[in-house]
Amino acid sequence: MTFVLIAVGLAALIAGGALLVSSAVSLAARWGLPPAVIGATVVGIGTSLPELLVSVQAALAGSPDIALGNVVGSNTANILLILGVSLVIGGAFRVQADARADLMWMGAAALALLPVFWLGTVDRIAGMIGLAAAAGFVLMAIRRAPDQVPAVPTQGPWRIAGGLLAGIVALVLGADWLITGATVLAREVGLSEAVIGLTVIAIGTSLPELATSITAAIKRQAGIAFGNVIGSNIFNVFGILGATALISPIPVAPRFLTVDLPVMLAATALIAVPALLGWRIGRLFGLGLLVSYAAYIGVGLA
């Protein structure tokens, strides 16, 4: 029954997120927003809603390790697992110069967690700073985006309203079911809530990003997959963790500072350095990322 609850929760999160994003894109198009602006705001924030709701509900339910593990684990999985799979499928590419500014934002977000974790609590002040940084990133993306013709809405107003409502309901219910099932599972098998958050929940809430990146890689659009990972990691730290801490401060368990954050920082450096230097990265590099993730799961979380 526990696994059923987790599976249903994950399915509801994925379906709800997809429905909410598609409806939000149509709504934004009706308002006359250019596609670039829609992508930087509506879609970017919409695909992060599963992580947001899971982390907020976990913090409010007294499971801070799940809330924190969801963010840190998702960022590590985004780089080592999702980008690794994308490179193995899509082959070699070189990061374009216009994406390097986003890489700097991702690095800054990862490094910002060091002093916060060292203090032992992600408090409301840190949350407000994170949300301000997330807003700054969105504004930068909007200002950098070229002017384009607004997209044509593909849905009627009543269908958009129904999609938004159904998506929100599915996300809320899915987050609740996932948290409940994961907490029970942790107690049944003797795993800590931190490990459950870093694995089952982190990978589960990253499935939309995984699907997007694999689709882009199959179409030989590795740059889109790379940008998807960067944007997700920035929003996870600044937006998701910031909003969660603003609602309910999160105590930081020692293992996050000594094990999981260093792994996340190493993964960030592993992809940022060759990208900033303009090197081509391809299947062999992607395979190395996947091996690194398997080692982290097998050894670091044992």
C-alpha cells in the first residue's frame, strides 16, 4: 500500500504539473506575452511546482530532511543523472556563450548554501534573500530575451481555467500522498527521511525535467536539455528552498553539510568548468556523470 501511495503521488505530480504548465502557457498567450517571456516565467516556475509543494508540505509536516533532501537531491540528480542521460542519447555539444551567464547563477546558488547550511537553519531571512535572487534571475532572463511575436493561444478560456484548477488540485494531492508514503516507507525499511528525500522524492519530482531533457536529446537539441538543468537548479535553490523557508524555517541535519552539499557542489563544478571553458562534452562525459551518480547512490547514501 505504501508503494502504491508513492506511485500515485508521483503520477499526480507529473500529470498535474504538465496540465498546469500547458494551461498557464495558453493563458499567458492570451495575455499577449512573447514565447521567450512565457518560457522564462510561466513554464520555468510551473515545472518547479512539484518540488515546491513537496518541500513545503514536508516542512509543515515536521519532515525537514525530506524538504531539504528534495532540493539538494534534485539538483544533484539534474546534473549527474538527467544531463548524463541526455548526453549519452544526444551526443557531443558545446555550451553557447549566452548560456554561461546562467551557469554563473547556478554556481552562485550552489555556493550560497554553504554559509546557510553551516549556520544550521535555513531561516526566513535566507528564504527572502533566495526569493529575491529568483526574481532577479527571472527579470534578467526576460530582459535578455529577444522580442518575438506573442504565441497564439491553443485553448479556450473555460478550458484554461479548468486546466489550471485541475493541475493545482493534482499537485496538492500528489504532494500529500508522496510525502505520506515516503515517510511511512522510511520508517518501515529503516531508512532516514533524508535518504528518502534525496532519492525517491528527488528523482520523482525531477521526472518532468527528465522527460523534457530526453525529448530534447532525441531531437539533437542538447542545448535545450542543458538549459533545462541549469534553470531547474537555480529555481530549486533560490525559489523552492526560499519559499519553503519563508513559510517554515528548515533545520539542517549534519549530513547535508558534510556529505550531500559537497556532492552537489562537486557535480556543479564538474559540469560548469568544461562548459565555461568552451569544451565539447559528449557521450563519454555523460557516461562519467551517470557512473558518478551511481557511486553517490550506492556509497554516499548507504
